[in-house]
Amino acid sequence: LLVSTSEGAICCFVPGEVEPEHVVRNAPNPSPYAEDDLSKVYACAADAILKQTGVKKGYALVLGCGEGRLAYELARRTDLNLIGVERDPAKVAVARAALDAAGLYGVRVTVHEWNKDVLPYTSCLANLIVSDETLITGTLSIPAKEVLRILCPCGGVACIGQPSRLPRKCLPIEPAAL
């Protein structure tokens, strides 16, 4: 009998004598992304998002999550459960591998491939919505109406912008706006 715990441990029960415990753990890679020009951009963006929004718990949606770098930086700094959405299957694969190497994928971060304008999530899901895509390119491929649909009505915050070229926009959403 194989049993998985909510902590991720897998236990095996067999009839007969008990053998000594054998635990196999992969050590998480504390930095799965190469140090490059964008490393500081993502770290500063995560710090700015958290400073401006104050959201550190709940669910966050990372639109156009690319290779998962913004999701990684937010996961390192918060207790958020993050859902990344990306249109490019190659970037999805890179994000999943890197976040898995960091010990985050499937634990606190997931990345979904989705190429439609309507997101496959229930309304009022996210406490925080950010965009890796907007941070790097200045564009957002998901309609604003869809962002508002996914955002929690009381206390949910969308923080979308590009620090180097565009003003950061942090929009606390009031219930009347929905």
C-alpha cells in the first residue's frame, strides 16, 4: 500500500518485518534561473509589487508568466499560491522545470498553458493579479474585463505595469467596480 501525505511524503506499507526508513529527497535549487540582466528587474518588480499591494497570502495569478521568473520571485517572498498562465508551450515547459528545480512547482506554483482570451478560472479567484508579460514587453494579452472578473471583489489588487517605461498601476478593486 502506497500512501501520500499532505506534506508530500510517500509511505509504503507491506506485510512482514519493518525495514529501516529510507527517504529520498531532491534538494531544491535555491536559484533555478541564471543570473543575468533580468534577475534584478524581476527581484525589484516583486519587491515593488509587494510594497504597493501588501498582498502576501491567498492566490495570485501571473498573466503571461513566460519562464516563471516573476512567479518565482513572488513565491520566494510570500505565502501566496501562484498560478501562471502562458500561451507559449516552450515557455511553459521551461517555467515548470525551473520552478520544479526550486522545489515550488506543484507545491505553491503551477503553470498552465492557455491561449484564449477567457481564462479557465472561476470569478473572484485571485487576491493579486500581476503580469510578467507586461513587465517585460509593456503589453497585456488578456482583456482588462477578464482581469476584473478573476479578481477578488473585496481587497483584490491588480498590479500591472512596466517600471522602466510605464508607470506601475496598482488598482485596488472596489465591489462597485465589478
